[in-house]
Amino acid sequence: AQKITQTQPGMFVQEKEAVTLDCTYDTSDQSYGLFWYKQPSSGEMIFLIYQGSYDEQNATEGRYSLNFQKARKSANLVISASQLGDSAMYFCAMREFNAGGTSYGKLTFGQGTILTVHP
Amino acid sequence: SAVISQKPSRDICQRGTSLTIQCQVDSQVTMMFWYRQQPGQSLTLIATANQGSEATYESGFVIDKFPISRPNLTFSTLTVSNMSPEDSSIYLCSVVGGFSTDTQYFGPGTRLTVL
């Protein structure tokens, strides 16, 4: 079963506007972590933001925020005040933990969303 | 954050040859991983590089094809052996720990093309 689902293959946004990239996940674990990465055309994977399953507040990092809705198993990325340089592929990923509760470190990735920012 | 470098950044190789990719981190890290990203696809974990012991491979990946070394807490290599065009991918090193386990960083990747 697919563990991470990104239903938007592509998204368009006007410069300076906000955009939400969707991510839903599937796990029976109580302890897990959710990540968002940006991949520009150069191919590097740029870490954006992290949300732990026990974190009560939504994570924020500058213009990035994570809308974490645990009951709905969603972890949407919100980018405020979009910039032309935000145009890239965005991946949502989930980290699994081993039976001892320590991080196993394996990330399972969604299929990604291509974001295009228009001037 | 950790600074991760990979060598080479890209290469074009002939079928049947092997390529060794290096990953160097500027600080000691707990865990190191190797991922593959095939063209137009998402990332898939190849293996966990364990310091001083054999790597732990994911289903579908074997040591004979992707031998991995990790001699210390800052360095690892991945070899792609007996290459075929299907091995054309971006290979990325990833690290956890040493700074924060809430983050996981990736190297810049090695873009491999096999002819």
C-alpha cells in the first residue's frame, strides 16, 4: 500500500501568493516523522521542514509551514508569498521508526508535485 | 546543518563497467543512507550504510550489485557494479544525526548515465 500520497502532479501559483501542496500518509505507528523537500532542476534535495507526530504545534520555517492534521493523516505544505525561485519539484516523505522507538531513518517518499510560480 | 559532498557530481559510463560514488560529511553523523532516483521518479532507499559492518539493503537491492562501505562516521561509498542503462539515475547520499535527529539531509547527488 502506498504510504505517502501527493495527489497534485503539478501546481501553478502567481508570484507573491500563497500555495498549498497536499500530502496524505498512511501508517499504523503512533510515532513517525513527516518531511518536505524541494528539488530544483539541479537535482539536489533541499530539506524544508519537519513535523513529528507528537508535535502539538504546526512546524514553521520562514515562508514554509506545515498544516498537520493528524486525524486526517495529512501534512500539507504551505508556502507563503511565493517567489520565482520556488519553482521546483516538492516531495513529502515519512520516516519510520523501529520497534524500539528510535529512528530507523528510512524515508518513504511521495511522487512529488511540480510547482510553477508565474511572474 | 551538515555539509555533504558527493563525488563525482555526474558521469557517463559504458555498459558493464562499475562506478564508485563517494559521500563525505563535514561532521560525524549517526546514520548514512544511499538513495536512488530514477528518471521522472521519486526516491527509493537502496541501503543503510553501517559503520564497521555490512550495509543493510532494502528489498530489490543486493550487495553484489551495490556494494557499500562506511569506514568511519563521516564517509561512505556506493559502487554501482556491472552497469546497464537501467542504472541511469541520480544517486543521493543522506545523513541523520550528529546535529539533530529531526532533520535528514541529502548530498547534491551523482547523476549517472549508462550507455
